[in-house]
Amino acid sequence: MVPQEGDRMATQALYRRWRPQTFDDVIGQDHVTQTLRNALATGRVAHAYLFTGPRGTGKTSVARILAKAVNCLAPEEQRPCNECRICRGMSDGSHLDLIEIDAASNTGVDDVRDLRDKINFSPNEARQKVYVIDEVHMLSNAAFNALLKTLEEPPAHALFVLATTEPHKIPETIRSRCQRFDFRRVSLQDIIGKLQRICEAEGVTAEPAALEAIARAATGSLRDSESLLDQLLAFTEDTITLEQVQALLGTVSGEAVATLVDHLIDRDTAAGLALINATVDAGADPRQFTRQLLEYLRGLLLLQAGDRGLVNVTDATLERMQAQVQRLPAPRLLKIIRCFAEADFDLKISAQPQLPLELAFVEMTLDATGQAPAREIPHPAFDTGTKKRSAGEPSPSPGRVAETRPRPAPVPKSANVAGKQPDVPADDEGEEPATHGEEGEAVPGPAGGSGAIDISMVKANWDELLTAIRPHSRMVEALLKDCIPIAAEENVVTLGFFYPFHRERVEEPKNKSLVTAMMERVLGTRVQVQCVMVDRSTAAQEVQKRRPKDKYQQAAEDPVIQAAVEKFGARIAGIESHPVAPEEERE
């Protein structure tokens, strides 16, 4: 049977049916309602109010309650009574003296001029005309300027209530003319209590875990939680379960989030990726999954700081989180939180839904050397000077190992005696494992033994050191270009820096390891690197001396060119480089 027009039920959304009608009904905004009550009792109601705060926290509802209270016909202590004709008319939005304006749809200066012209007319029935301008930050600058004078000196019968979620967009000249009230996010327990009362009134049973999941998803917005509950009431018949809430919101169970954190702590990359993909394939929203993970990690951070009161979870979950905190150092936890916070931002623009989440997980499960512990360590990205053996080729004997190592770079004649190494094979026991550069690639160890070095030897090979570092980290190369080697005693090379930031970056373990390995490779002996601060002026002069001169400066200092310029009164107009032919080189 097709229902007739008169049989159709005009349903009303839950958030409208349960909209607060008195100051007592307002939840979580006692600092606002108490102030307005006192203002009404003492007759100190302002001519303009500015209500700010997140969506769904009661700004428009309190504005309506205030409009009813200042115009109610009941005795003062009973206002608003919600029974007189004025209260009833303002409750259903039909009263002519309550004017609600959507600033998002009336942004222009002409709309404000129309309001300014009509405000001078007396109220139709009530004592005061109340203008509620919602989303007032959407007004244009010209509209704000047109509103200034009216807002500063309105007629005695006019009352303005401006509401906004973005108070920083309101001009200071407008804010200074209003009494400002900041509405807070509604607490989790207050939202759960309100949802429980609604379920009881609607004759529906709800699991406590389901109501908690709804309240958490609302993030402090009471209206959002009521809208979600309204949707669930249409989905279920008599009982709201946690599984239904998770299916509606695309969230995952707390067990899945806790298990993923266990995989993070254990650096189990394969198991974690499998869990992420299984969860997403089951219908979970990757972004919602990431937010749940961040909320869980935040709880771990609070527990690590020793504040249990801020962690609102069940006893079983709390016990598990405390065990995880014991296995997760604070620096690594902070790094994990930052990484997944970036992933949450990247998920907005990612073409692959779960890719940023997977990348963050893989990055956080790598060990300090940049490798996943459960995987085979890959080969270095560049040739280390050793020949790759086939599967059937026997391992070389200890005597042949030294032949495959790179030979030490030649040193100047002035440092020949100090830097010369005996040409004998090195023992396997003395060989260090490869160090790692900035991106985790393998860096060959030193080629020689432990011969003595001096500062002249370091300076003579400085350019070669920079060249050796360049393929691994251009940043470290740039940092070393602005420092000077100032001492080399007992194989300890001291580098002088005149910027603390440069010294700190070079002293980072991975960067210092790279510098040490490359210096040992270039000098052909074991060294230690020490970084110190030096006087800026002295260091700057040394660095300037070391920097190559440009072509014009080299040409200007050339004796032959100087003689030509003086004799002919010429100037250097340009410089061109011509490659030398092989025949000319042989001649």
C-alpha cells in the first residue's frame, strides 16, 4: 500500500528534538550559562555577544535560550518558561522578533545595510529584537564595516548574538564591541550520558562500548554524536552494538590497534603490513585507522609521562598499554607519533588509500641501520671494490682478503714517511664492519693499518675527502666545506666549526660515522674525528683560502694577462674553455 500524503510522518532529527530549551539543559558549558544567568538576574545583559567554539557545542542553542529569557513573560526566576507564547514561538522559530541570519548566505554589504535599516523598527511583540548571526566570520570586509556603527550603538530594543567557529577571522573592531564567550568541546563522559538518556527515551538498548565509540568519533561535538546515534537507530531495531558502530564509522577494533602497536615495537614489518591490509580490505577507512592509532599512541605517551588520569580506556587495555610502554623508549615513541601524524596528513591527497600508513609503518620498523631486522641485508648501492662471488665459488682465503680491499690513496711527499703503510695482508680480526652513510648505504672501511698522520696530510687530502663523501651525503659534504681541520695528533683529527648547528649535524652518529669511514679510506689509516668550535673570523679566512677561485679571478691574477691588460689598456671581456686534443696532450 502506497502511503497517502497525509499518512507520511514528519520525522525530526534527534539533535533538533533534543536541542536544549533551558540553561539547565546545556551540557558542558557551565562557564557560559552561569554568566548569562547572573547577567539576567542583575539586569546587566549586554547589547552584543560573540559565541565562539567548535561545531555542535551549543552556540546557537544558547543564543535561542538567551532570546527567550530576555523576552519571557514568566517571573524572572522562571525564565525561560517555555510555556508562554513568546517562548513557544521562539522555540519553533516562528516568532518575528527572533531573527536568525546565516552569514554564509548573506555575506554582502547590501544584506547588512538592509539589516541596519530594519533594526530601527520596534519589536512586534517582545521586549527586544534578537538578531542571531551564525557563521559571522563569512561576512565580507565591507559588510563588517557597515555593521560596526550599528553594533557599537544599537537601539535599546536590539540584542545581537554573533556565532562563529573561526574567531580569528573576526575583525578586532567587531570583537572589541562584543562580550566573548568561548564554548568548549563537550567531554566524553557528558556525551555518553546524553546518548544514554536518548536511548532510554527512544526505547533502544545500547552497549556501553558502542556509546563510547560514538562519543569518541564525535570529538567533542554533541550534535555530531546525536546525528550518528540517529543513523544507528535507523540501522538497528532494538540494540546498538559495537560492531554496528564500527561498520558505520569504518573504524577498527581496539584489539587491532593494540596488535599493530605490538608489531611496531617488535619491528615485525611483515605482520604489521598484513594486519593493515586485512583491516582495510575488511572495510576500515585508512584515515580513521590512522587516527585511532594516533589516539592509542597518545595514550602511551601520557602513560610514559606518568599521568593515568588522562588515559580513558578499560582496565584490560590499560594493563596492555603499560606493558607496551615498558618496551618502548620515549625517543622512539615520539618519533613514531610524528611519523604517523605526517601520514595522517598525507592520506588526504594520496592516490593509494593506505600507502602513507604503510610507508609510515615500514619506516618505523626499520632498525638503526635502516634495515628491517627480519629481512636479509641488501647489497651496498655502489661498488665497494670487492668482486661478487657466485653461489658455487669457495670463500677466499685470509691471505687473499687483503688483495680485494681498496688500496690507500697516495699522499704528498712531505707526508710520505708518516703516512706510508707496510704492504702486508691485514688480519680478518682487525677488519671493522662497514659503516653507513646518510641514506643507510654501506661505506667501505679503511684500507690500511694504523700509521701516524699529521695536519698537513689531512689538509693535503681534504678535497679528496669531500669528493669521497659526495656520493653518500651532499649535506655532509656541504657542512665540511665550511669547517677547517685544525689538528691531527695520535690519529685524532680535530675539525673546527664556527656554527654550532654545523657541528651538531656532523656529530650525529650516522654523519660522524660517514666522515670517519671516508677519512680512513682517504688517509689509509685508522682515525678518530673530533669536532670543536673555533673563532669565526679565523675559520672564515681559512675557508675562503681553501675555496677555488672563479675563472675571472684566476685570469685577473695571471701574470701574462696582467701584462697584456697594462700594455694595451684592455679588459677581460669573457672566458672560454677549450678541451685539449689527445695529440696536443702527447706533445
